[in-house]
Amino acid sequence: MEKFRVKQSRTYHTWVTIEAETRSEAEQKYLEMLGNGEDYDFVSRQMGDVDETYTIYRTLENGRNVTW
């Protein structure tokens, strides 16, 4: 049996709106969102426009991957 590896790539862009008095405060709030996972929830709701591709590679005995 041969081994195969699949390389999966996703590209997406989202916008997060943060209310703050200053840029520094907005950055701090955003970093808090990153830390507690709130940004992931926000992005997940917007994922309708995602470019997703995959490539299947054959794994050789020496560990190298090749496409055909």
C-alpha cells in the first residue's frame, strides 16, 4: 500500500469592528479577542467566502512528496 499526503490550503479575509477611544485601545481589545477565542467565533460566522484548495502528493520511500 502506498502513502499519500494531502496539503490543504485556505485563504480568507475578514473584518472585525471594534469600538474604542484610541488605536491603542482598539489593538488591546483585538489582542484580548485573540486570546479568548472570540475572534475565531467571529471569523467562523463570516466564512461563506473562503477559497479552499487541496493537492494530493505521493510519498516516496525516501520521505519526499511528489505530484503526478
